[in-house]
Amino acid sequence: MVQGATNWNTESTEEWLQQYVDDWIAFYRKHTHEGEVASYIPVLQEANADHLGISIIGKNGTNIRSGDTDVPFTIQSISKVLTFIVACMERGISYVLDRVDVEPTGEAFNSIMHLEMKQVKKPFNPLVNAGAITVASLLEGKSSDQKLEPLFELLEKMLGYRPHLDIDVYESERDTSMRNRAIGYYLLEMGYLESDLNISLEAYFKQCSIEVTIDDLAKIGMILANDGFDPSTDEEIIPRQVARLAKALMLTCGMYDASGKFAAYVGIPAKSGVAGGIIALAPARVRDEELPFIDGCGIGVYGPALDKQGNSIAGIRLLRHIANKWDLSIF
């Protein structure tokens, strides 16, 4: 709790919060040198490893932004949350969960070891690559563009504009992603895919290549924090049950094989991507004391220097600090 504040909705309090976040960005930026930008997708190597930015949007419209806030980047694995949501809205939750499980793996995002060792009947969850490619195959449409049109429509409803595909990143992923093609062939052999392998992979590569900003991630996080309801438009954009299921997956599976530690030490639903983005959210809390964003908030972070798990190394430390200082944890 920030000392001396009694009303978190005043203009002066926003100034205090802004100063604190500015200071925290400056402090945690020095940790960016401890990570490395993603190299297995060639275009992502062009990112500035020193970049670090955050955007926080509250239910009442309060927006605290600091650091490198205007740098666009591709959404990468954060898209897995959104395609899962789209699949559930199109096909129904039961249909999707009959084909993709909701269990953490404890393995790297691009591993299929557990699938081979345990001979399970479906991928462990939709936030690892095997599950996400399977979900892409479930999306309706005969081409990758048709499959992803509902995703772009959902993004447009949430963001107020239609984000575009970064063609350079898409082509870089398409041309170098041998591991994902291997995963795809394994899924095809096991009968997991419901559409053509190449179309499913193309849809997956394209969804990862959608360009966003940290403000976009914060806005999406705010809507998810509010169970799919957008308080700025008084509109339900995502069905409540689907939004809650997506948040549960983010909490248990969203940070690759560091998800358990993130849940324990940060305690909020989040999903990362290897371009350096993190979407996080804090639902409304019931507390006796006054706290910032007590009604809930969405958070977008960008820091392309990654740790060994593929998460933003400075971004995670920044989120842990903020979650602890402002008591954002859902536990």
C-alpha cells in the first residue's frame, strides 16, 4: 500500500502511482541484460533487449503507463488464450475440452515429451504449442484467413481497431519453425487435428504474428478481469464462463514451465509471448484497506529480453514487485 493515500480515484493519487511505476521501470530495466531476445525466430532478434514498458488499465478507466510504451510487437503465444476463447465461443466449451485438456505440463512450451511418454488422448492444455496447434485446427474455416477472421473480429471489439499481421514475422516463423512442423506431424499421426495440417500450422503462425502494444494487452486484460464484460462500453464481449476458464488456464499454464512459481510468487493470471509481451490481470478484490486498482485491472508488459523459460526476465520481476506492493494476488 502506498503510504498516505486514502482515495485511489483522485487525480493526485494517479500522480503518485505514476511516479512509483516510473521509478520501478527505471529500477528493473537494469535486469534486461540478464536475458536474451528470442533467436529461433530470426526477425525477433532485431528487438532492443533494453526495452521495458508497462500499461495498467483500471475498471474506472485509470491508465498508468511507463517506459517503452509505444513499441509495437507481435503477440506470439499470448494469442493462444484468444484462439482458445474463440474456439469455445464457436464450438462450445465441452467440444473444445474433449480435444484439449487443461492440465499443466511442467515442460517447455514446444515439447511433446509428455504426449509420447504418457500416450494421452489429447494435448495437455491449449497454452503449449501442441495444444495451440490443435485448437487452431478446431477453428471454423477452410483457409487460415477464414479460421482467424473471428479472432480479428474479437480483437476489434475489444480494442476499437483491427490489428494487422506483421508479414515479416509471419514469414520468418513459417520458414524456420521446424519444431512446430514436427509437432504438427505428430498431432496429425495421433489423430488430434480436425483440419488440414498445413492450414492449421499456417493459422497458428499467423495468429502469433499479430502486432499489438502494451495498451492493447492491458485493455484485453481488463476485459478478462471483468469476466468478459467491457466496462467502457457496457457490453459483454466474452461469455462469463469462457472468460473464467481462460483466466484459470492463464494462472496454471500461462508462463510456460515457470507457471507454478509465477502463481506462487506473483499470484495473478498471466500469459507471456516470446516477443517479450506479457498480459496479466487482477480481478476485483475484497479488502478492508484502501488499495490501488481494488476494482480490478488489466496489465500489459513488454520486455523482449527473455529468461530460459521464454518469459520476459525484467517483466516478471516488475510484475512481482507491483503485485506484492499493491496486493494484487488473487490468493
